[in-house]
Amino acid sequence: MNSQVIALTAGEPAGIGPELLVMLAAQAETFPAQLVAVADPELLVSRAQLLGLPLTLHEVSPGDPLPPVRNGHLAVWPVASVVPSEPGVIDARNGGHVLAMLDVAIAACQAGHASAMVTAPLSKAAVIEAGHVGFTGHTEYLRDVCGVEEVVMMLACPGLRVALATTHLPLREVADAITPEGLTRVLGILAHDLTRYFGREAPRIAVCGLNPHAGEGGHLGHEEIDVIIPTLEALRAKGMQLEGPLPADTLFTPRHLDGIDAVLAMYHDQGLPVLKYAGFGQAANITLGLPIVRTSVDHGTALDLAGTGRADVGSLVQAVHVAIEMAAAARD
């Protein structure tokens, strides 16, 4: 039996998450770890039947012995749906079920029953409509449940890592959210975890400006002068290897990325479109700053693809491999 156990949450029941887990089970023997689904077993079986994919489930509880790894077989920690799910049709009554799957996976990681957790995509709207009004996404939920002050979202594909200074905020709120304290925490977590999980002893981080042309010397905004530049200078004085702030439209070019271990973008749609263009379907979403390892896919629920058999499992495969590598490399 493989020593590592990777907990896989199925995400939004009406989306492609459940069938991605079924697809992953079909290639279980290719992973150097044991995969365990955190899902509604009936949903996994129905989706496998719909797509004509072989699936044999083994229902167990966290901490129980796991069955031998075989293609087409999947251990599952059961979490029942509230109501049956139809592919492509969201029912908000299952919003709490989605969070319950996360809670099981988090607790398993905290108890040492899982080495890492990998999440399929969820619907924020469904969770909010189920009554969880303050919910803003996986990243922030994991932060709160794990009891840490700050986490950092980073997406990675071959040759490029992009982390975010702010995550799921309306654009008009981003500038006010860029503070010296926040940037200091984010850059500290990013540098620490690049060393902890990726072996970068003195990581070099390129930092985007917030405004076009990185503020053009104050003519296109003052956030660089008032906040970003002083913060970077203070961190450089403490030994951090930081480049910038650089204009985002030229930072993502080979000359500026040469020798860079990660880029810090100021907001979601500043950095992630570039990353996804470079490696969509082969990228992993990573949450840094947690006491556990968590990765995810680089895409959403894809309701239009659910149940059609046309969903691409590539990003989930990458997320599992990254989680395995991070868990193996983790050091204090």
C-alpha cells in the first residue's frame, strides 16, 4: 500500500467534479499515492454509469485500512448529498453538502489520515444560496477552518508560478486591500512555502505593480509609491529577493521571468489569465500558508460539460501530482 493518502473532494455535485474523480479512479495505479474520494457514493456510481466508466467503490472511514490500489477502484469517505443531483443543474440545497466534504477532508489531514487534500471545483453561488452568506471560496474557507490569519493563492504550471496579493474581491475594492501589512504577510508566506514545499532556498519573487505601467511615477496612481515600493524595500533590507514593482504587461515576458521562482500579482485577473493561457488544463491551484497541503484544479464547475464525458481530467491529475510532491517535500 502507498504511504501517502490523498483526499479528493468532489465539489459541486452538478458540475464535472464527480466524474473527474471517476476518471481519476480509472488510472489509480499511475499515482504514487492512495486516492480516497470524499463524496456521495451514490453520486459517483450514477455518474460512472452515465458515462459508461468502470467503478468499484470501497466505503471506509478516515483512519480505516484502505483497499489495494487498482484501476477502476476507489476508496471513499462517504458524505451524503442533501438531494439527488442532475448534471448541469445546480440545487442550492446541496451547498452545505459541499462544505461538509471539505470539513471531512480537512479533519483527515489534520488527524494525519491524509497527506494532502485536492479539491474539485465548487459553485460559490450555491453555497451562498444555501445560507452561507459570507462564503467567498475554497481558499478563504480553508483559512478560517484551519485557524490561520492569512493564506496565499498560487497557481502553478510547468515553468510559471503566480501568487495573488488579493483573491476574490470586486475590482473596486482591490486598491484599498493593498496594504503594507497585507503585502508583508503575503510575501512572507510565499517565500516561506517556496522553500518549504519547492526547495527554493532563497526564492526570487517578481512583484507586479497595481496600476498600468506600475503607476508611471505617480501619474497613473499612487499605490506603488505609497505602499508597494516602501514595503518591498523594507523586505529587501531583511534579505528577501524581490524584483519590482514591475508593470504587469511586461513582467510576464521571458526576460523578466528568467530566474524567477514566482510572480506576485496584485489581484486575481492581473495574473491568472496569463498563467491559464500558458498552461490551462495542466495547472494546479495551491493554497499556501496552511498547516496542511491543499491543491485544486485551475477551472470551474463546467456545468455545460457535466455528464457529457467531454470534461478534461488533466488539471486534476496535475493537482494530485503537485499535492503528492508537496507532501513529500514538506519541511518545517
